[in-house]
Amino acid sequence: MKSINFLTMKPCCKILISRKNSPFLGLPLPISHQPFTPNSSTFQFHHSFHTAPRTRILNLQSILRKTQKPFSAPSSTWGQSRIFSSSCLCGKSSNRWRHVIASVASVTNYSTSVETRVNDKNFERIYVQGGINLKPSVVEKIDLDENIVSDEGANVKVGEDSVNNENFEGFNAVETVKNVGRKESVVEKEGWKLLENAVVSYCGSPIGTLAANDPNDKLPLNYDQVFIRDFVPSALAFLLKGDTEIVRNFLLHTLQLQSWEKTVDCYSPGQGLMPASFKVRTVPLDENKFEEVLDPDFGESAIGRVAPVDSGLWWIILLRAYGKITGDHALQERVDVQTGIKLILNLCLSDGFDMFPSLLVTDGSCMIDRRMGIHGHPLEIQALFYSALRCSREMLLLDDGSKNLIRAINNRLSALSFHLREYYWVDMKKINEIYRYKTEEYSTEATNKFNIYPEQIPHWLMDWIPEEGGYLIGNLQPAHMDFRFFTLGNLWSIVSSLGTPKQNEAILNLIEAKWDDLVGLMPLKICYPALESEEWRIITGSDPKNTPWSYHNGGSWPTLLWQFTLACMKMGRMDLAKKAVDLAETRLPVDRWPEYYDTKYGKFVGKQARLYQTWTIAGYLTSKMLLENAEMASLLFWEEDYDLLEICVCALSKSGRKKCSRGAAKSQILV
């Protein structure tokens, strides 16, 4: 079993010190050259350990290695009441104890207690607490003497030096990103200033970015929270710049929130659900003290009370990106992180009534979080699901406990890629085939497997589809195909290689051919075309925010720019990416970085768009840095995995009843 990693993250915790010269971890505390003010609520001590103390800490680590217990996740852990277990305490010191807020390391969670005897009355313990719930390590000083810490007591700031070199595997990679010499434009400087101003701190450490940070917005609603999906472009921008702490903190703290109880009307969803967002709140305590707590939203406060299915998928994707860019793979190997991945996958791979490998979700469970007729098997969820499965297969440690899960991942990846490539893809040839479909076929060899009626083909599509392009449709269910073009799902299908190489190329060809419709005056349309008239009334429920060509109903979202850039770079179409970035660069700062744009060509700022939207800013900055560093961009996308095409669960069946449908279509898919 791997050794426990100390001093890898810096959340706040309490250090209780009761003697003037009490040792820390069996070591004498360094003497402070700065005066200590008894009445100050917080103070810092700027000393570091020297060679001898560091050696002693390493010895302690070897002791911990010998005392580790096997990891277990009792079911009772997941039934805990919703309490703010992760908090930091601030305020005036009491007469008996000095509460010192310090940056300390989180520790991989094992049920371990190590005791170091100093004398008969004084000893220290380091508790590594919490099972799979990540909590800050608590260094607790227990003293039977009545002496109170004097003014000469010191606050030891730990966490600057790591005792495990694995935590710095990515140091050179990060430095490479930092040292890319390029003069930032005025727009980029403004963007970075706004992004840094949107950073949210928790116990003195950065933990995420606000959804929007408009100083003139008096009613922020939930835009003053940290959203998992919104933070992804911000995280990539920070990683590409070399600032890794905020991303690491975000990954670990959101992982901790995963285990909290989520209940809506006396019903709780399955284990592994990640929150849509969280907010740092300040809770007052007694004696002028207060503590910061994380308050997550799992959908119980969201419009429509919809669980955020995409949050866990984005978390896994970001975890892989963090490891790829920084080289810090030790984070992925932590027991709590491995458990978090498995819980998300178990939730997604659980057996149900569905006959398809695609993930079944309700309307509004992803970026399109309002009623837009995407319930069922929307492309966006399938593309993110496929990406998360590929990420997990890379990051999961192979052992007896994960073999079955990895086998299930491979089987699902194979089935999902075939399903999407074969049944979601449309181009001129496929539309003509659907146009001539026979219906009501009852056979395992039916051509029209989903009983699609040709009359479903919309009139706009027959005139709109170009000769040399194609795309993946928005949704597929029995007797229903949603022919709308959904940008995020198609772009992420390119990035993850969910589509074939020819399909990926055709998607970009379609975007280029229909540039005015899909990009217009501001990249990029979230979907095309908009629902209008009676169709809008029935499908959206007459949603006043999703009126035609606004918000999620055909609005233009600049945050999609970074995904478009990544897809173009993968396919060698840098010209398209630069064209879109240059277009956005001319308008975004002038319009004060809005959330989205309205009208068919994105001419006006959205009627309810928030200004200084963080993922608009981060999407632009990430796109600029990706274009300047193709090597880093290559770490964020996947190439075709030809082995997946050969995996088929039908071959494992001894029954002659199952007949695989891949044979006839394989020649079309393998190219």
C-alpha cells in the first residue's frame, strides 16, 4: 500500500497549542522573531523546518506506513446527516486555548492514530480521520498541565515543503507552461484580472470561481456560487498558466461534498452524485467567532429540482486534465479519489430497464438546465459519459477490486461508441436513407430499428444539410429523432473520439459551411435551430427565458469557444479556431463579457444575460493559451481507440438468441 502523503493540500484547520515550548511532531518549535499579539484573531509565523526536523517527519511517515489499516467504506458513512463537516474557525482566542488558523496538509484518509510520547504528561497525536470523507488533518495538542500558551507561542506554518516527491512530479510540466514566452494583449490582461477577482477562497485557500462577478448585480440568485461545470474552463486556464493549487483544492473539496446526504421530499438519489454548485458561507459562533462552511446544491434548490448528471462526469474529466498537465498523478491514486471515481461510475453503470448503452436522464440535467425537450438520451450527456469512461479507465488502479469495473467500462465504451456512431449520425446519405425507411418492422435484422417515421424529418433540415458535412443528432428514442444540432455534444464527440475520424472531420466541415448559422456574430450557438411558435409553447412550456433565439433556445454562448478551439486543434483546423477567437475578442470586452447573446446571428447581448460571466472570460483565455501551445492541447483530447471496436459482449454469450448487428455496419464504422 502506498505511503500516506503529507502536506499536499492547504485547507484550514485548528491547531490547539497549550505550552510555550511544546514540540511539534516530537520536534522543538522554532523561535519566532516576530511579536505575537495575544488579542489578534489570526497570525502567521514565517519559519520553515530545517534539515533535521524534515528528517524526523520522514521517519514519522515510515511509522504511519506500518500502521495503515485496509481501506473500507462502511455504508453508514453515506447515511450521515447533512452537516458542514469541512469548516475553519476564526475569531478571538479564548483564555484556555489559542485557536490558530494554519495552512496544513490534507492526508489520505486511513483510520490511523499515531502517538509520540514526549513525557508522561505531554504528548501529541495526529489523527487521520474520516474514512472516505476528506477532512483536514487535525494536529491536536493535549496537555495535562495548566500552563497557558504565552505571548512567545508560535504559529507554525506547514505545508510549504512536501515529504513526498510524488507530489511534485508535475513541477517541470507546470514550469514549461509558465515559461511560454508570449506578450499578453490588453484584452487578455483584462480577462485575467477579472478571472482572478472571481476566485472564491475557503479558509484562506482558493477553491473555485464565481459563476458571475458583476459588481452592479444586486440580485445574483445562484450566480454567486461555484458551479462544477462552469469552473472547468477556469480550471484549465489556471492549469495552463501554471496555477495548480486552486484546481487541486476544488477537486478535493467537491469530492468531500459527494458523500453528503441529498434529499428532496423524503427521497435521496444514489451514492456518488456530485453537486451542481456550492457556496462558501460564514456561520457566526459564540464570542465573536465565526466559521466558513461549504453549502452544496445537489439539485434540491435548482429550477425544476433536477439532479446535475453532468457534474460528476465533468469532475472526472477535470481530474484527468489536472494529472495530464501537472504530472501529479499521485492525486488520482489517493484512496478517497479512487473511491470517488468508482462511486460516480457505479451510479452511471447501474443496471436498469434501458435497452441502449446510452445514459437515460431527465430534461435539464446538463448545461441546458431548463426544459428544452432533451429528456431521454441527449447527445451532450452521452459525449461526456463516453469521455468520463475513457478518463476513468486511464486513472483507475488495477487491482482485484477494480477488475470487474474496468471490464464493465470497456464493454460500455464499445457499445456506446457503436451506438452513437451508427444511430446518431446524419448526413445527406443517411437522411436520404431515413427518408425511404420502411416502418413497423418486427425482426432482429430490421433496418429501421427505432421505428422512425420518415415524416419526422423536418423541412429545414433537408435544405440545410451540406453536401460534405454531417453531425450527431441531439437525441434518439423509440419513434423519435431530435434532428437539432447541439454544439457541445458534437464538439466533445470530436475531442473524445466518440465519432469516427471521418465523422469528426465532417462535423467541422458542417460548421464551416454553416458558419453564419452556427457562429454568426458571436461563437457559438448552443443549438440550432431554435424552437418557435407552437413547438416552443409545447416543448418548453412557454418558458419566457427560452424564447426563440435566446438563452438555451438557440442563444450564442461564448464559453463554448474553448471546446471549439480544442476540437479544431485536434483535427488540424487551426484556421477555424483562430477565426472564432478573433471574432469573440472584438466584442466580449466591449459588451462586458456577457453570459450569452440573443437573435439568430448573436447580434445582441442576451436579454437576461449576466455580465462579467466567469466561464465566458475563462473560455476566451483558455482558447488563447491552447492556440499558443499545441503540445498542451494534445494532452486534453483522445485519439481513436481501435481496440474498442473489437470488443463485443455478444461474443461472450453462449446463447444463439443474441445476434450482433455490428457485422453489417462495421465497414462504415472502422473508418
